[in-house]
Amino acid sequence: MADTVPWPGLPGAGPRERARAASVLRGLARFAEVRGVPAGRACLLDYDVIEAFCVAGLAGRVPSTQGTYRSVLYQLASPVHGEPGCRATPFPGAKAPAPYSPDERAGLAAAAGAQRGPVTRASALAMVVFGIGAGLRPGELAVLRGSDVTGAGGRAGAGISGGPVPRTVAVAPRYAGRALELARRAGGDFLFRPGPADRGYKNFVNGFAGRLAADPAGPRLSMGRCRATFICDHLAAGAPVPVLLAITGIAEAGSLARYARHVPGISSSKGSLRARWRAETRR
């Protein structure tokens, strides 16, 4: 049954979305078979069956994974049974990684510049510059080209067109010069690992980072921590929430709560952040 994806509920899904849905469905089907759930799409995609699978069948998985599986299954179930009429078990999202300290940032930049080979050095530096300096997601860095970076008066801006939220981000002044230099060298090619590659692979960036030469006692280079550093810097500087949402591509103010918990003096309450967004939007 799982191999019949896409079912109604995944219109226009790409190969990766269909593969993920098929994998989730296979897990649900195995869970249902063991528990004697009758065969057939309507029974398998019953909301109670989905809830039991996500809570009991995925009991050993992290809450964010449980939530992702349920989201996929709900997309498939809603055309069959309509929207769910009851509140599902809450699964908290993954916690944001801690931002890098100033000393760690300097160490990462030095380590990136010390990598063997010009391509490896440039790609490692691009992670630091456009992660900490512009808050890019891994997939956004993967498709960023030198021609996407513009500069005027020593300032640099990265135009993000290949990610989920197109936008332009001003690179932090500390990293602007290096951003412009990396862009100049790349020209119209990709800034990160130029040349043919599967840039949609989810571990394309962090897999590269895991293979970098590094001090065992120092921090590892991670795009997630780089982005968290960018966001926390702006929260600490008092950036208006609407502005921060625009430059990070985050859709909802409450989603900043997972980062705000790392920033002293900033409320990590979703309600507080949403109220702040409403107040700042009206100004």
C-alpha cells in the first residue's frame, strides 16, 4: 500500500517528498499489521491509528521526528477523512542549538582558513560567513552562487532565491568583506563546493563539515549552530521581530522561542514573541 504514493493530499510532491511519505507509510503499515488493523487506506489512515503509531509506535524517537511523521500522515489522511476533529498529542519541536561564543567564532574562522586545498577552504569559510553572518539554512548555502552576493560601500547582501523563502539578507559587517571576496572568486559558480553535485541532499553541507580537519578540543562547524548564532545575535541586539522574520525566512514569531531561550533578557515565551510581533507590526 505504501508504494502507491502519492495519494490525494500530496499534490505536486517532488521525489524526495514522495520517498519520505512512502517510508512513513511503510512504518505505519507495519505498526497497523501487528495490531490487527484491517487492511485498506481508510483504516490505515484513521486518525486514531495515526495517533497510536506516532505516540506508541515511535516511542523511542525524538518528539520532533514524531511530529514530522504525524504531519506527513495527516496530509495523506485529510482527503480521506477530512480535517481531524480532536487535538493531537503535542510533540515539542527540536531545541535550537546553542550559538557560538565570540572565541568559538574566531576559532571556526581560523580553522576554516587553515583547511587544505582552496576549494575546501572557501567552502568552509562560506559556512562561517553566510551561516553566522547571514543566517542561511544549509539548503540555501548549497545553491548560493557568487553572483547572488552584491555589495556597495563595503557592505554585502546575499540574495536567497533557491531556498524555501526568497529574500535578501544583509551580511553582518564583521563578515561582509569576506563575503564579497568569496563571491568575487566564485563568480557565477556555487560558493559552496562548486561543480556538479546533488545539492538537494539534506546532509550535503553538514556532511562536508563533519569531514573537515579540526581541533578535537574545539567546536565543530555546524550550519545549524551558525544560523542559531545569527538569530541570537539579532535578538540580543533588539531587532524588531517582523524584521528578524523577514531576514531569516521564519514564518511565525513563536518559532523564535527556541532561539530566544539562549539570549539573556529575552522572553522565550511564544505568546510574548507573538505579542511583540503584533505591537511592532502596528508601528
